[in-house]
Amino acid sequence: MQAGSLLDGRHKSLGPQKGHVLLNKDGQRIIYKTLEAGESMPTHHHDGGDVLVIVLAGELAITQENDKTVEVQAGDYVIFPQGAPHSLVCHKAARIVIYR
């Protein structure tokens, strides 16, 4: 068994790590990532399935295919179809979980 905290709960926290793969199985990955205000991820895409992004803390602007931008904050999620180009800009320090 493995246990930890993404939000400073009662289990050991992952701390200030930039990215941590929580699970990598059968070609699917669950990734915990932290971003600082002003940090961004350039346009990229993923083959092999849809991508789910869950915002645990902070505020981000996420753009799909360079024309559809959505502002997200803690509690929000975004799903990208397989192969859809997307990027993000972090407005307020954020913690996100990515399933791809």
C-alpha cells in the first residue's frame, strides 16, 4: 500500500515537487504537478486517450487548440480529447492532477 497527501492532510505530503507520477500502469499515468504563478506549459498533445486535468489549488488558464481558453480554479476539471493540442498558463500557484 502507498499513501500520501496532495493537500497537506494527515499523511506525508509530497511537498514542493514539480511533478510526481502517482501511478503508471497499462499505459495510463496519474501525475501530481505543482506550478508557480507565471509558469506555463507550451502547446502539446497526448496520443493514446483523453486527458483529465483536475485543479486542487490555484488558478490557471487552459487553452485547447489555440482558440478555446477556459479559466479554472480549485475544484474545476478539464477533459481534452485524444490528440487535442493544449497549453496552460498559471495565474496563481497551483496543484493539479493529470490522468492520461
